[in-house]
Amino acid sequence: MSTTTKSATARKVVGSLGVIGAAAAVAGMGTFGSFTDSSTPVATTIQSGTLNIDVAQQGFAVPVTTAGFVPGDSLTRAVNLVNSGNVALGSVTLNTTVSAPSILTTDTTNGLQLAVKSCTVPWTQGGTATAATYACSGTERVLGSGPAVSNITLNNPASLAAGATDYLTFAVSLPTTAGNTFQGQSAALSLVFTGTQRTGTAR
């Protein structure tokens, strides 16, 4: 009777191990039974643009100094404004500052005035270094004007496009309305062109 009892106990233990083994096998099938696949790589390259704007002198020297200015006088010089970068610009501004303000620059109506013009081809220069003249054999238009000390956004300049050039003249003039209080004054102007990138878009 003792032998029969031991044999039954052995069968129960083996049976229990068999159930555990089957459960482990099912779990294993669940872990390794998923199918996966991957696409081939999609190559994407992003390269940032280069924004660069330059001013090149054309003709008579810049900077220039003049004396004996009277109401009705003007001083004109030509420069080439080049978008030498590889991206389009959203705007180009001309910012003029003065180191020591005087009535010539603080009186925005009767004081010095500034006008910027463009030509579709290089300007033809004439006159002398002290009395320069410029003629446009293409299409001429005004890109901006106002008091000599101001921040002017140029009206649709060609240099908005990458690689394009604006053939410009800038003229500083003293209106005929300037009175005796403008005598004996001076102004040292600094003109800086600034290009601003276009607005970012979805690609």
C-alpha cells in the first residue's frame, strides 16, 4: 500500500509541471509571434540660407564732404546695392543716423531731406566730384524719401531677390524753406542699408 501512494504522488507532481510548461509555451508564442516591417530610409536634407547684402561704390567717392550748403542745394552720389546671399529678402531699409544733432537734422520739415532713387541699369555719371550729376537711361523710380535722419523702407527694391542688384542714387538736399537759423550748422550723416529675411513658409 505504501508503494501505491508514492506512485500517485509522483504522477501529480509530473502533471503539475506539465501544466506550467504548457503555460510557458503559450506565453512564448505570444511574445515572438508579432510581424514587423520597416520602410526604406527617406533622405531629407535641410540647408539654411545665407543672407548677405553689400553696398558697392559707383563713380565719385563716398563718403563725401561738402561745405557752403545753402537752401536749394543738394548732394547726390550713386551706389550699387547687391543681394549677394542665396535667399530672398522680405525688406530692405535705409537707416540714417547723425553723430551730433543740429537744426539741420532735428527740423524734419525745413532741415536736410533724403531721397533714394533706382535705375534699372547703372547710372550715367556726369559733372564733377564737387557737383555730380546722374542720368538714368533705363527706368527710374523713387524708392523712398523723407527727413535726412530717418528709417526708410525701400519700395520694392530689386535686391529683394537673391543675386539681384539695385542701382541707386541717394540725394541729400536743403529745402528752400530753410531760414537764417540754419546758417553755420553741420551734420555728419551715416547711412546703413539693412536686409531682413523673408517670412518663413511651409515646405
